[in-house]
Amino acid sequence: MAQYINRTSLHQLSSPAFSYGPFYHEDPIRDTTSLLLLQFTIAVLTSRFLYFLLSPLSQPRIVCDIMGGLIGGGPQVLRLLSYLRIPAMSQMADSYRETLFRDDVISYTRLLSAYGMSVKFFLIGVKIDPTLAWRSGKKAAILGFCSMVIPFLFLLALQYPFLRMVQPKDNHKQFIDGIGDKSIFFHMAATVAASSPPVIADVLTDLGLLNTELGRIAISASMVNEITRWLIFAVYKVISTAKNRHSYPKAIKEVVGMAACLIALLSLVRPWAQWIVRQTPKGGRVAEWHVLVILLAVLAMGALGDALGLGFLDAPMVMGLLVPDGPPLGMALVEQLELFSTELLLPLFFLAVGYITTIDRIVDFRMLGFMLLYILAGHVVKTLVSLGASFYYKTSIHKAAILGLMLNFKGLVELMVYLGMKGDKKFATQGFLTMVVSIVLATGVSSWLVAAFYDPLNARHAVGYRALQHLNPEEKFSAVATMLNEDAVPAMIDLFEASSSETIAGQCSACIHVLHLTEMSGRSHAVLVAHKNRKGELVGTNQMDRLHNAFLNHEKRKEGTIAVFPFTAISPYATMHQDICSLALEKGVPFVVVQFPRCDSGANTEVEKAARSIVPQVISQAPCSVGILIHHGLTSTRPLLSDLFLYSVKVFFWGGNDDREALTYAARMARHPGVRMLVTRFLMQGEEAAAEGKDLSWDDVIFKEFVRETAGNERVTVEQVAPQDINDTVEVIKSIGSECDLVMVGRVQCAESTLEEMLGKWVETPELGVVGDMLASSDFANFSFSVLVVHQHS
């Protein structure tokens, strides 16, 4: 402390931490507070601006953060402007670093950066489910292990010819100019070969590929890869400590100290976290004071871990691993700490990294090129390992290459490893800069290639290739029903009850795949859980809820005529459509029903907006026809357990692809003995003249086929109306009686209907179409019927 005071002038200790500004003839950045706020501003704005510019190139946030730190931490841009012989720019370039990173403020910058990293690594641990490594499956486990060990051994072997090439005359020299100490090659090999789960999860989230098939395999493989890396580093730690201390007992003592820290974490944190979860009401929020105490414990564990040799970042990360991911505790911690650490403190950390890695410190471009080629060789071998696994498991080479690129993503974890080696003075300044550049290049190029060549749904060939019109009338009806909450459960059950045929007793006539969509919060990996195995047994019941049980109870009551297969998808709203479309593609269903969130359901407006964004994505990418279900009544007026099923359906038909698909679905419903149906066909003025058109001719065929099929069915009524104008059309639509249970309509009507031309500007929800938007409006809020808007790709 005395040395610190001697180095610090009394004027600095006693001066105010703020400035009165230029209007009082004072330098606005004279004091530490103003300069620190300026650093925050530069760090955040530079990062966000680069993310805005590079988003079209599919660059993830971590790439933009590191580049923002490099640009903001050094005067590179000002240097370029000074080449234009602008005197002001040259002067600013000379004084930029000295002004922004003054001696009296740099310590605060490093302190806040370290604090932000401590919280960030704790959140990384919170989001990770350690049991995923044991549930990863044989394929992911072998891939994760081989993708770590093989590139690691290859790079260790490659260092010897590499050293002979870059240092041909003095092979015994321990410190290599432009690189650093020879011992760094072990850390470089292990870090390049490693795949960090939180890093891969963050990049895949930015690319919108987290809950794809390859995204899940990459996360599972990276868990095994990371555990393998930890074991390698643990063994290396013991050996290197014994070598440096010249005593194995001393090394063992350090390992015992780290083990004691881990045991303390295991015995205290996990029971504490479970106690907090038990104290939190189901569906409620974690108390604020719990979050505050946990945050203080993170800081304390960082200090304790640093004292016992575990590291001030490793201890918080291990602590986070012991906290249950997801709601309620994991979600609360992420929601309250993520924004503060990621959006504010993390950019400041990258700015501090940029301060010590300025590009103008490159002294040997030849050595820089050799180092990048050495690292590139490791990434290439890592990708080849994934290709080798594809031959063993007989999978697509294209998918294997994409998976190999995903495992090559690098980010914050790797940067911290290199920064630790820089702090131990193992890296030369240029060597550290080379590793930072390698992270940017590896992640930037890999993410661009993955985004360009990986189409998880293969949408160019699969969109809309199945439809209800393609089904044989006696073929079993199958569909995927997606649910966001319990509001529309009664309406959805009634819909599928009406869709099942009771003409064949004792046989299954409908197969429903119920997919409960849950927002991913407080975890880093997306999950798709199938709650029924091939034997028909329920599995993963701890993740099932009342929504699934309602459908399963309906299955039991139908005694084998309806088969229900429950699923749970936990993923971000932005990529939920991938879960829906991939499940529909895998099961080969001709129909997907999507619940449409209502604005008056009492949910958060932002959540409703995010949930509604699912609908247009499914419409554009689904491999089959899509039905959008809107339920007006917040509570159902129909008893779910009634043995007598009576269901009133009204169908509006103008013509076009969507209306024909809706009428085909109605024809299937009409076979149910409990369904009463009224089909209204709208005829346009001059219908006879327009009947020569191709679309209307096909409409006539479908409509006449429906009339012929239901001719002997007294429960089906068909009417044709010819409204004089748009007002008459609206009046017919609004004439729906209170006894109606379901209204069916196509999303887009034929061009001759002029509905889009006359009413299109009043539409609030384009994904529902003109008529669907009208039926879902508040004009029918007092009714309890449901609306099914049908869309079929042409």
C-alpha cells in the first residue's frame, strides 16, 4: 500500500472525480469518472455499430465485440486518416492512447473488466447443463472426444518442424521473437482443438441455428470436448507445477487446495440453489434478495478461488454449473445480470484487450503469417475429424463439414486463455495479437460458411410438398399441433376430435404430435424432448405439464382411435419455427396447426410480439399446409369430458389454393357424426364470364366434389351467395351465430374476390389474411368460437 501511495500524487487522491466542463474552463475528461464514461461510450457504440454493419455477412456478436475492442482500443482509424495529411487527425492519433487510457484510469478499467468477466463466466456456468455430456449419445461423445484429442496431438507434433522452420539457427532458445515462450504451444494446441459449449451456443444463437439438428449435435459434442480439455489441463497443471517447484508434494498441495475449493462449492452451492428453487412458488419469480446474495457470493468465490489456485474466473464458472439452469433460478439470474454484464461491462473488457493488442506493434509479418498457418492447420484437422466421423456413421459429407465448422467457433473462453498466458508473460505482444486475430478469422469465416451453406429445413425443395388435398379420403389424419400456452387447449382438442373419423371402430384414425413451445431462458442450449418412445412409453415426464396431460387424457378417453405423441421444444422465439418445421418434416404430416397468440390474453406485449413472429416463419417454411388457430373465448364453454361430441363448423369459400385446402379439411370433418357444418360459397358478379379462368375452374371441381360427397349427409348444409358489394360480403361474414364452434377460411382468397383490394389496407395482421384478420378482430370478442385460417403453398 505504501508503494502505491508513493506512486500516486496527493493531488490525484484529493482531486474531485468529476469535471465542471469546458464552460468553466476545465478539461471535460480531466477526471477519472468522465474518462471512464467515455470509455464505456466508445466501447458500446463501436461494438454495436460493427454488429449493425456486419450482420448482413452473418457475423456473430463476439466477432464484432473483439473487432470493436481492437478499433476502439488503438488509434488505427485515426492513423489511416492521418495518411490523408490531415494535421488534426495526426495529432489525435498521437495522443489517443495516452488520453483514453491514462494511468489514473486504466486501473479502474481493468477492475470493471475483471468484475464483468467474473459475472459473465458465472452466467456461462448457469446456462450450461453439465448432465448434457452424459446424455449426448454415442455419436456426439465420440465426435467430441476425437475432435479434441486428434487436433491436439497433431498440433503438438507439428510444433517441432514449425520451430525448426522459424528458428533454424538457435533451436535451444526458450523465448521466440514474435511468438513468446515455447511452452505456449501446449496451450495453443489445447485451445485450438477445444470447442467451448457457451461459445458455440452464442454463435449458433446469433445465426439462428441453435435448435437445428446439427446445432444440437454440436452442443452435445462440445460438452464432451470441453470435459476432455479440462482433464488434459488438470494433468498438465500437476506436472508443470511439480516441474516449476521441483517438488511433487508442493504440486499435490496446490491440487488439494483447488480440490478443497471445489468440494466447498459442491457442498454449499447446490443445496443452497435447490433451497431457493423450493422457496420460489411455481410460476413465480425468485426474490430480489436471493439474486443479490448470489451476486455477492460470486465475488467472494472469485477471491477464494484465486487464493486457492483455482482462478478468479474458474471458481464463479464452477459455481454457475451448480445452479439449476432454466426457470426459476437460472432464468432470474440471466434476466437480471445478462444485460449489465454482456452489454456494458463486456465491451469495456474488449476495449481493454484492444489497448494491449494494437496492430502497430506487429514487428514481423513473416512470423505472423507462419503462426496463422499453424493455427489454420489445427482447424483443418478438426474439420477433417468431423468428415471422418461421417464415413463411420454413414452421414452426409455436407452435414459433417458444416458440423466441423461449427466446432471451430472460437470466442470469449479462448480469448481468456490467451489473456491469462499474456499475463504470465508467456506471450510476446505480437504473439498475443496473432491469437486474437486467429479468433476473429476462425469464427468469422466459419460462421459465414455455415450460414451460407447450411439450410436446416432444406426449404428450397420441401416447402409445402404435402397437403390435405393429396391424402386419400380413408387415410389416417396426422398433424403437428403447436401450443404456446394452455389458452387454446380445449379448442385444439375439439379441432382434432372433429378431424378423426369414427367409421372404423377400434382403429386409430388420427395421429397428433403435440409440440409445447417454451421460451429458452436461463440456459445456453435448445432442447427438443420426445415424451413417448417407440414402445409407446412415456419418458421425460419431469418436463411434461398440464398441457400434455390434457391431450393424453383425451387419448385415453378415445380408446385407441386417436394417438397423441407429446413433445416439448425449449428454444428462442426467433428459431421456434425450425422446431415446428423439422418435426413436421420428420413425421411426414400433411398439416401443422399453429396457435395464434392473442393481444388480450394478458401476456407481456413484447412476448406476444415475439410469439406472433413464429406464424409468418412457419407459413413460409413449413413442408406442408398450415392452419392458424385463433380462439376468442379465454375460457372454453364446452366441457372437455363430455361423452356426447357436438361441434358446429362454418366454412367460407371464395376460391384459390387456401380456400380449396380449407374445404378439403372440412370434407374430412364432415364424416364425423358429431359435426354439423354450413358451407357458404361467395359468387362474384359476372361469375359465368369469369368461370373460364383456370383457378375458378379448379375451384368448381373441388366444390362440386365436396357437394357430391356430402349429398346424403343431413348434417352438412351448402349455400351460395352473390353479394352486391363489399358491404354485403362483410355482413355475411358477421352473421356468424353464437352457436358456432369453428369458422374455417383460407388465408388468401382468389384474385376475383377483390377482398384484398377493398379491405387490404385495414388489415392489422397480414399473416391471417383479410378475412382471417376480420374474424380475429375485437368485433367478435364476445363470441367463444375458434377461427382456423388455412394456408396451402401453390
